[in-house]
Amino acid sequence: MNRSLPWGWIMLAGLLLLVPGPAGRLVLDLLGGLTLTLLLLPLLLGTAALIGWRLISRRLVTCPACGASSIGMIQCPACGAPLADSGSQDAEGEVDASTATITVEAVAVDRSMDSGSSGRP
Ligand SMILES: [Zn+2]
């Protein structure tokens, strides 16, 4: 008799769903919320994983000797070669904008080369 269906609980659930009232409405709202959560959870998890992977891959340092990737290591964990400091430059050679300094050199305009376009006689 352990495997028999709990008809009492099924009837109670059916009554709660069929009879209009706060209890039935609560159950329906609960089921709707659960369904929505189950449908949106993979999307949320996928977005979180994508953002996490982006953050992690930005800090990955590739060993110049053997090509192994590591995070936050001074030495390569695979071959022991010293890794370059990734503070200002990452593996692709791009300069981090937060630590970069742009030097602008002021150059005087040669007026003899300017052929009358400034309006002066
Ligand atoms: Zn290495």
C-alpha cells in the first residue's frame, strides 16, 4: 500500500485550484512564479557565466615559454618560467587604459606652409 496514489492530497489540491479563493489564487501564483523562475533561471545563469568568464579571461596570463594559462601567478605553474607583469600590458599587447599615459606633443604650425587658408593677407 506504499505505492498507492495519495488521492486525498490530489483531491485537496484540485479543490484548492478549482475553488475560487485566496488559497487557490495563492497556489496558482506560486506555480506561475515557479514556472517563470525555471524558465528564466538558465538565461540568468548563462549571462552570469558569460560575465564571469569575461572577467576571468581578462586576467589570464599566457606563459611565453610553454603557453600555459594561469591567473595571478608570478611564475608559470607548468614550467616555472617567470611571467611578465600583467599590470599595464596583457597578453595581446594592448595597453590598459586605466594605467596608460597619453603624451601629447605640442607642435607649432608653420605659417609659411599654410597657403592663405587662414584669411590673413
Ligand atoms: Zn610555462
